[in-house]
Amino acid sequence: MSDWYCEELLSGRTEVERIFEDESVIAYWHTRPHYAHHAVVTTKAHVDSLLGVDAGTLASVFEVVRAVAALFVADYGGAHVVTNLGEYQEERHFHVHVWAE
């Protein structure tokens, strides 16, 4: 299992269009979107998945997820919010997808 987020995004090797960024969380437009409007919110510190994230980090991430989802609802009429776990998780770095079709 790879960690694209640490190896590419957070190292700066891959440029992304940022929606939001602070000292612990980044939200950006997906580099290979699966939907018409597809954003990702992730931690800057490595955390394997939702199951390993501490409560403070989880709150920080979901504050940003809520803001991005609100933008999607305002602009596109709705939003899906998803994180994958276990075998459904392609990258071992906690992240949340926000998308609208």
C-alpha cells in the first residue's frame, strides 16, 4: 500500500489546486477526479486511516470537510462525503472525498 499523500502531495512533488490549507489540514481538487466536482480533504501529518486518527485531528479535518461540503451544496445542489477503510482504501493516509455529480 502506498502513501501518495506523503510521497507526492505533502512533499510538493505534485502540485494541486488548493481549496483550503492550514497548519494541519489541506483540501484540494482531486488530481484524477472520478466525478464532475471532486475534492479531497486530508491531514498533513501521517495517519493511516479514520480508525487511527485522534479526536482533535478528526475535528480539524471535519471542520474543513463541512466547509467544503457546504460549498458543494451551494454550488452544485448536494454533496457526497466518504472515507474508505481496509481493502477499500487505496492509499494508507486518512483522507475524505467530497464530490458532486
